[in-house]
Amino acid sequence: MFNRKGTSLSSRGITWGLCILLLYTSSLSCFANFSQAKELVYKIKEGLPSGTLIGSVGSDLHLDLSLDPPVLFNLPQKKLSDQYVSLNSTTGELFTSGNEIDRETLCPDASEHNQGCVLSLDVFVLPQQYFQLVKVKILVEDVNDNRPRFPTGEIRVSVPENTRVNARFAVEQSATDPDLGFHGVQTYWLVSDFGVFALDVEENEGGELTPFLIVTNELDRERQGEYVTDIIAEDGGSPPLLGTATLRIIITDVNDNCPQFTESQVNVTLYGNTTKGAHLSRLHAFDPDQGANAVISYAYSERVPRETRALFHLDRVTGVIKLAGQINTVTGKIYKLTVLANGPGCIPAVAMVTVHVIRVASGPPVIMPRYIAAEKDGVVTMKESEPPLSPIAFFTVKNTDQRGQRTECLLEGSGPFRLSPYKLFKNEYLLETTEPLDYEQRQDYELTIVARNPKGLDIKAFVKILVLDENDNAPVFKQALYEVSVEENNPPNTFLTRLQATDQDSEGRGEVIYLLGSDAPSIFLLDRLTGVLTVSTSLDREEKQTYRFMVRAVDRGTPRRESIATVVISVQDRNDNSPRFINKDFTFFVPENFPGFGEIGVLSVTDADAGENGWVALSILNGSDVFVIDTGRGALRARTPLDREQQGTYYLWIEAVDGGEPALSCVTMVTVLLLDVNDNPPVVLFPQSNQSYMLVLPSTLPGTSITEVYAVDKDTGMNAVIAYSIVKRKGGEPGSFDIDPDTGNITLKRELSDRGLYSLLVKVSDRGQPEPLHATVLVNLFVNETVSNESYIQSLLTREAEIQIEEKPWYVGKLTERPGREELFPCQPVLIALSVTCLGLLSIVITLTAYICCKKLKKHQMKRLEVEIPLKMNGDSQEVGRKLMEISNI
């Protein structure tokens, strides 16, 4: 006993321990389920429209959403990421919200480090009994929605003119693209290389691309000092997006040229009585270099004696030689002046000036200038807008000879100038213009005024005229009409063309800026400096096919001048519109027996595209063996007449395919409903034949339902509504039976006093239009307690059927049409004769049979032979019931 009890306690302790362990582990399991978070990762592309399905948390976790209470989903807190998604609380479906997801805005640092962009969400699965914490990560994939951009509209690169061939210069202001990977900047190229440059691209360790300008030919600043072209940055999208900037390549000067005199030998004639300060000559040297490399200074050579230098003053900057002292008028003399033109780091250029001093008894003419126009150091400045006959200076000629000899004054040099005597005063000459000056044609003129007396003595005065530029030229477009073609559905900021206009004026007056006209749509952008025309959005040919607007080129002079050009942008069609049926689906109602290839209906379809892209072909995807469609009009036809009783409804799928490449299509459903026509008479299903009968007990009470006539009509509607009526009765008392016109139920109206065969001719008629169709059936009711002689009953049924046929034709079954009496009985006289003969033979047979029976049976059993039939009296109720069931089945 003790051992058993101990064993029992021990087993109980083990059992309780297991239960406690199970509960403990169960609670730990619940806690683990509560604390363990599941993670779902979805990938989407940036820029998706609002309402786009991201994923279904419920489906991906395989949750049963039909539980009670229902499973609910909730975002527990509002994070920045929640602004971009919405959660369906019942299905757990995540959708994009109204805020468009822009990867570059959402993850600005991801582009710099080439990292992915992730939206993190926490989703709670509620209520408590289903609780789960779901970590959702949405990876936002990059799309090519940003074009490369240069940090400035114009990039300047300086290249020395003595640069070696194949030397490389980095274009530090490279383009940037916020997009990642292949959607970022992939290459650079030049619009024009002038046969002198090439562009190479190098990639550093960080993956950044830097364009390098390569010199492919020798440069000469003196031949061309500047090259202007466009540098294009192209990304790797499909189609690629482009960024544009103006690349201005400036060829910097190198001191590779030395000064040179225009004339290395200059002869000057000087008369002994020439006054001090007289202008003798002006030397001119030039250096093709630029800036400090082109600075020239003039100086006498050390070979020129100091006294001679003091007598003839040389201006170090202008090269003008003037008489600085008094010449000996008694003796003639020749002075040789060696003048040097010095440049930085150059061997001086040498010119020899020979001054011939002529002894004269009387002095040569003297020219005294008085300037009207602005003048400084013998240099006159005039605006190009000055009108013709603008005065420049007066020149007074004086001759020391007092004998009144005439002095001649001449003008040497080219240009629209003239020197004429001033009529009011003697020896006064006026220098004036003859035509307007044009800075763009010539910027300076050098004139010489020569005064000569009769002795051949002459003196010269030099005048230099500088023409000042004015804003007298408007910018001129390279072409007055810019025609641009662009395919629709272009990416935003697509490059269209570059406008080019030039202005012949100098400095700021010749700088051109480009502006859009007031009629230009806001979707077009024009760079003010480069003239690059872009479109900021995607174009749709179906919305607008042609854009026409004005553009302006304006200079920066005062007053500003401008010119205009016309831009015509033609949007080329792409097969971006599928055909559209005018209705979502079509339903056609057609009467049955509709003639073959008759038009059932027309399916209207449109395509917004043009040309072959808008040509539409229709085809039937199913049911082509019954129907055919006309591609031109979209008319649907039936190959053969349709019978509603065979099939009342047809469902067709019609496809419309356009002629684009690739072809686009759409599908619509067409429902063809056949309307019923009264082409089927009722069909009697019960009784099954005119030879069947039913046993009716004489004790049946009035009002009892005896049987019913059941018929159907394959038509529908009123064409299938059946009415029953008794059109003829035979046997028994009249009015013993009646039929319900709606149900065909035959009921007993009065007590049955007579036994025997009752025959009812029932007409079954529909209510179709325009004329009802009908069928007839013979209902045979045999009134008696039992059936003992079926052969005799059958003979009576045969007789009744023949009588009915003789009296009035009737039909059982389906009548497809209502033929005339002549069509049913084309040989009516013959049939009547045959019927009479058959009836006569039948009467003879019946008479003989009755006579034989009368001999054999007792007289008290033959009182009513024509009506009563001997009944077999040993039948029980079960046998009678069985017989009734068999007769009913018949």
C-alpha cells in the first residue's frame, strides 16, 4: 500500500511538473511571438502616381483575414516616411500617397555615397490576440528623372598659344546629376572641335568623371584668339538626358612676336625757317602680341648725337618726331635719325629717318590747325553717328613770303573726308566728312594736310581720326525661322535647338541675350546667354500638334536694339494611344431568324494617333464561325440566321488593333441577345399520346383533381404563355369534366353516373403575336371500379382516335409552321373514302365479336354490354393500386 501510494504521488508530481513546464514554455512562446518582429521588403520606383499598390502585408504574411474578430493593420506613429504611403487597415495593402516619392529629395546623401534609399515603416497587426510587429522596408529605386547640370552657364578655359599638341586641360566645372549609377553622367562631348581640340573623359577613384580638353593642333592667338562652342554632358538613361553649357576657350598670348616698323626708311624735308614744335613725322610700329607683350616704346639709337636728339624730340609712346629747337637757316644740312622700337624681351626694330634741311630765302608755308571735334595729341575722335558734312578742324595756312604768292593746300589719305577753302576767309581751309562714318567698316583714319607754295616748298600736318562705336546695329539671327521636330512623350527638359544671333557692335553693345516672346507657352525655356531652347515637360501630339512663337535677340547697348525670329515646333506622333471603343461594352438586340449577313450593329472605335498609328483593324476573338465583322465600318453581321431556341445569347470578344509599331490594342465585349419570335407551337408532354387513358373511380367526388395536361413552349414571353381549353367532348354526360385554362388541371365537376370512356379534346394554345400557335391532345378517362379487359379499352381508344381524326384534325408535338388545310390533306377525297371503308370493316368486326360474346355469357350479365365490362372480383386493393399507377404512368 505504501509503495503504491508513493508511486502514485511520484507520478502526480511528474504530471504537475510537466504541466507547469508546458505552461511556462507556452508563455515563453507567446512572449516570443509578441516580441519577434517580422520584416517585409518591397521595391518601388520613384515618382509613382498616387494610389499605386506597393504590397500587401496581409497576403505576404499569409494571414487569414476571415477571422472573427477581424484582423486589423495600423501604423503606430507618424514618421517622415508615413507621408509617402497609406495603409488599408482591413487588407494591409500599402499604397503610395499624394506626396510623390522623389529619391533625390528623400535621400539626398544617398546620391553622394551611391547608396540605396530606404523608407522604413512599423506596422502593427491587431487586435491583441493576433498581435505582430511587422518591419516594412521600401527600397526606392532610381529612375532617370534628372538631367546633368553644369554649375554655370559659361565655362572658360585658358590655353596658352604655345601649348604643345596633345596637351590636356581639365574642365574643372564638370556637370553633376543627382541620379544614381548608369542614370548619372556617363560622357561629355563637344558640339564643335574646330579641328583643333578634342574632349576626353577620365574617371577618378571615387567614380567621378572629369572632362579634359586636348589640343590636337598648333594654336596661334594672332590668327584666332578665342573659340566658343557647347559642351554637352550626357547621362546613361534611355533616352539619355543632356546638359549644356557654353565652353569659351581663350587663347592666352605668349610673347612670340617682336615689334616691326611699317616703314623702315622715312624721308622728311625741313625748311630752315620752320618754327619750333612743328610736327615732322610719326613712326608706327606694331606687335601682334597682346597686353604687356605688345607694349612698344620708341627711342633713339646711341648712334644719334646728343645735340641731334635735343633738336628733334621723339615721343617714346606715340613715335611722333617734332622740331624742338631752331634750325640754321643759312646752310642746309642732312640729319640721320636712327629710331628703335623696343618690345619686352625682343631685339629692337630699326627705322632710319632722314631729315633734309633746305636753306630758303623766304620761309615755307605754315599750317596752323584749330580743332572743332574732340582732339588730343593730334588724335581726333568722332562718333559713327555723326551726320555727313560734320566739321573736324580749321587749318590756317600762313606764308612768310610777303609778296602775295598763292599757296596750295591739299589733303592726302583715304576716307570720306574733304578739305575745302572756307569762302569767307582767305587761306582758311575746313576739314569735314562727306559720308557717315561706320565703325564696323573702319575704326581709324590717318590724314595728311599738305601746304605747298609756288616754289615747290611744302609742309605737312598729320591728323589721325578714331571712330567711336555706337549701338547702331541690332542683333541679327542666323535664320529668321527655326523649325524643330520633336517626338511626343519626350523626357522633361529635352534640348530642342540653339538660337544664334550676332551683333556687329563692339563691347557690351555687341553682347546678345535671348528672350522668349510674349506668345511663347510657359513650358518652353530659353537660356538668356547661350540661346539653348528646351521644353520643360513632356509633349503630347494629341493635345497639341504644333507650337509657334516668337523669340527675341536683344543687345546691351543704349538704347537697346533687338530683332525677332519665329520658332515652329512640330510634335511628331508616336504610337502611344491604343484604340478605344466608344462604349465599354456593347449590347445588341436582334430578332431570331434574322437574315444571314444582315447588319446586327456597328462598333465605333477611335484612335487618337495619326497616320498608320491611328488605323484600326477589328477582329473577333471568339465566335468567328457564327459572326463576321466589317473592319471598315465596324459592322457586326451573322453568317447564318440565328435561332433563339438553340442559343439565346452570344458573348463575343472584339479586338481592335492599330497599325503602329509595336501595335497597341484594346478589347470589348459584345452581347448579342436574340429576341423571341413566335415560331414554335406548344409541345404536349403529358399525356404522352392520344392512346393513353386513366382509370377514374365512379365514387370520385366532384371537385377532385383527376389529372392535368402539361405542355411547354420553346418561345419566351407571351409567346410561351399557354392556355388550355376543351374544344370537344365525347362519352358520358356533357360537362362532367372541366380544365383550368392556366394550369391545365382537369377536375371533376359532377358525380359520375355513367361508366365507360370519356374522351376530351384539349387545345393547347400560346398567346404569341401576330397569330397564336396551338396543338391538341386527346385525354381519355375510363370511369369504372377496375380494369379487366385492356384490349377492349384499347379498341375503344383506337376508335375514338379515328373518329377524332375524321371529324377534326389535331396534332401532338412541335409545329414549326401553320400549313393550310390543302397542304395537310392534298388527297382529301381519297382519305375520306379510306376512312369510311375502315369504319365499315371495324363495325363488322365489332358486331361479330358482340354476337359471339352474347351466346356465351349469361343474360343478367349482358344488360348493358355497350357500357359495362365484367370485372374480375378476386382483385384486392393492392392490385387495384398497382393497376392505377401503371395506367397513370402510361
